[in-house]
Amino acid sequence: MLHKLGADAVGMSTVHEVIVARHAGMRCFALSLISNQAVMDYDSQKKANHEEVLETGRQRAGQLEKLVTIMVERLEHNNNDSS
């Protein structure tokens, strides 16, 4: 259904977490890693595989760490400039 509506990716929990964080007054930034391809029909021989999710996380960990580090440094720099 989501594919037919034009979705390219589906997150699992980010929206719920952000709603709770905003309710608690927190500023939020969401980042998602697409870690596996969905099984598109019930008759498919392909099955969802948690190991694929873990492996993708291991492969991309360094890139995500670099991205988050740069973002935090820029946020800190911007916050220091505005005082």
C-alpha cells in the first residue's frame, strides 16, 4: 500500500520517539539508516532477515559517526556564535 502511495522508505519508530521527545520539550533531529529491502509480497520466497539489518549497521557505522560528529560540532559552533 505504501509503495502504491509513493513511499520509497518506511521508518519503524522515529515518529513515536520524536512525538514523546517534543512533548517533553526536547529539540529533535531524526536520522534513519535504510538497512534492508522490504519483502513486497506474501508469496515471495525472500524473507525478512535481521542479520542483514545488523550487517548494514556495521558497514555504515563509521560514516554515521562522522556525520553526527560534524553535525554536533556545527551545532556547538552556531550556539557559541549566537551568545
